[in-house]
Amino acid sequence: MNSVLKISNLHVNVGETPILKGVTMEVRQGEIHALMGPNGSGKSTLAYALAGHPNYIVTDGSIEIDGVNITEMEANERARLGMFLAFQYPVVIPGVKVADFLRHAVSNIRNPDRKEGEGLMGMREFRKEIRERMNELGMDPEFARRYLNDGFSGGEKKRMEILQLAMLQPRFAILDETDSGLDSDAVRVVSEGLAKLSGPQMGVLIITHHERLLEFNPPQFTHVMLGGRIVETGDAALAHDLHANGYADIRARHPDAAAENAKAEAAAAV
Ligand code: ADP
Ligand code: MG
């Protein structure tokens, strides 16, 4: 059976401020969805709310995986149900190597009831698995011995993201890719890595404006967010059109949402 991530009428506040104002979307395992929209429209807010970030408060609506309501679940519980969010700004964890981090992460997902210090995946089995995944992705095995995110270039951070995806094999992957600060090497790493990893077992929601990412991973669905709502949904052609022509037409077609977006942008600029 294909799993379904179902977002219904989702309203999300950051503090007292309503940001998402009724988002409805369904992502099935095996589908690629692109989420686009101008700055301040609420794309990252949706990603954080899906991942269960505590600062993003759901005030109405729900998030379900296969009919199980996950709206109130902690982030780690959601991860165990197969949700993966590649954070825009990954943290630096001094003294923890890439391989150690992944061995713990994989053990947590596969053995949810394990207590800290117990039930860690066997070293030999883990090494074999990570070597295979890195080999498939064309990664240098030396990368697994690096300290996590410590001095990583943009491209290396993306390699880490893709390697996590390969090891965790989530049912739903949400990738929030900033437009600024991603060099062409980083964009290539994500584009090619995702193209290798996605398939019938993975539902993907890509937040991006990068033409290249969507070229390598053509979305079946493109959603456009404006003023905290999804105002239009189309196919890959819509993504190409937005990339080529920007959001002026979208704003003109949805003046109320455009006005709310302008307010949010002005508030953010203060
Ligand atoms: P996008 O990712 O589409 O650029 P965001 O989801 O980051 O949009 O932001 C949507 C709106 O929510 C903006 O007005 C932004 O200022 C506000 N916002 C998002 N996160 C926070 C936060 N942590 N604190 C205050 N305001 C926030
Ligand atoms: Mg964002």
C-alpha cells in the first residue's frame, strides 16, 4: 500500500502571528511535489510544522500519515513514522563524526523502543550498509569520518543531507532549499542525489526555485504558496513558468493573498 501524508486545512502560528491560513495538500509515497512561492509566503513554516518544530503552533487543521493523526506528535516520533526534514541550516555538532551520527539515527528509526546506550545497530552491519550507500551515491568513504557539519562547505552539507536520506529511507522527505547561499556544486549534489534516491518508496516535497533541481526531479505536482495559502496547483510546467516569469501573474490572480503576503514581508523587514 502507498502511504499518504495528508495535510488538511492547516493553520499555524509563530507566537501570536498566524502564518499558515488553511493549507491542504496530499503527498503520496512515490510522488514528487514542488512547493514554490515568494519570500515570506510560509513555505519554511509549513516544513517546520510538518517536522514538529515546537515554535510552530498548529491552531487548526491536521497532519496525518495513513490516517494516523501526527499533529501533536514530537519530532522524533514523526521521524519514526517516516518523516524526514532536511533543515535549511544544519547544526554543527562538535566531536561527533558523520558515521556515528548516522549509526544512532538509523538505530533510533529502526528500533524505536531502544534505550540510550542499548540496541545500537551492529558496527559491522552498519559499516557495510553505509559503504554501499556511499558507493551508490559516488561519495568518498572518507566523508563518513568527518566531524558533523564542522567546516562543511555548501556542497558537503548537501552531501550529508543526501546520505541521511539514503540511510534513513524515509517515506516522506521534505527538502527546504534556500535560494541564496547554495553554490552550483551544492545544487548538483542535491539534484543528482535525490534523483538516485527517490522512487516508489519515497514521497518528496521540494521547496525550491532552483530550475536544476526540478529538471533532475520533475514534480508531478507544483503548489504555489502566497500569503500563507496554496493559491494554485499545477504540474511541472507551472514550476517552469514561475521560474521563467516570476510571481507577478500569480499575485494579479490572487490579490487578497498577495496583499497578505506583502504585509508579512513588510513585518519581516522591520
Ligand atoms: P518562506 O519560507 O516562504 O520565505 P517563511 O515560512 O520563512 O516563508 O515565513 C513566513 C512568514 O512567517 C514571514 O512573515 C516570517 O517573517 C514569519 N516567520 C517565520 N518564522 C518566524 C519566526 N521564527 N519568528 C517570527 N516570524 C516568523
Ligand atoms: Mg523559507
